[in-house]
Amino acid sequence: MPGVPHVHVPSQTSSWFRKILVVVKQTAYEEYSQLRLRGKAPKALRWKRLEHRYKSHKSCVNDLKGILQHHNVEFECINRVELDRQHLANVDLVVSVGGDGTALSAAHFLDHGTIPLLG
């Protein structure tokens, strides 16, 4: 599959994890872009640097989604600020794509280690 990194996923993976929840962060670039539209963004921001990090993050998320789709794994993507317990219904694995804050946000909703978290 073009654009998808070569990752070995055993054919039984989909039986191990019926549904995966992918929790993603909202990047600083996205947050500041919203402020910029309202004329409230700080003027001394390094926009190019923030944009580069944003593109790297989106590329990582898209690669993960491509791999899961390629292997016919059911998944849902949710922004960490929108995450709540309802998103965990019938989920077998939570994957955090971001940083420590994203992993901690996801972990906050996981009770007693019944759903594994990869971050």
C-alpha cells in the first residue's frame, strides 16, 4: 500500500483487538490558528516551526489510520479534549498519539487496567 510504512501486523491482530480507540492531541498550531482567526494569537510565534510539528503529527496519525485500515481493524479517532467514557464502549485497546499529556488524558478514563493503553 503506497505511503503506509512497512509494519508487520499478525493476521490474528483483528481477533485480539476488535475495536481500537485512537486518541490524538490538538497541536499548538491548530490552537494558535484558531486564535489567529480571531486576532488573538501572540505575535512572536514561530509559525513555520509550529506548522512543521503539526504536519509531522498529522502524518503520524494518517500512517496509523492507514495501517489499521489496511489490516481491516475497526477503529475510531477522537481528539483528546473530546474524549469521555462513552468512547470506550466495546473498545479493546486505546492508542494515544501525541505526547505525555495525551497519554495521561486517555489514562484518566481507563478503569482498573481493563483496557490497555499504548502511547
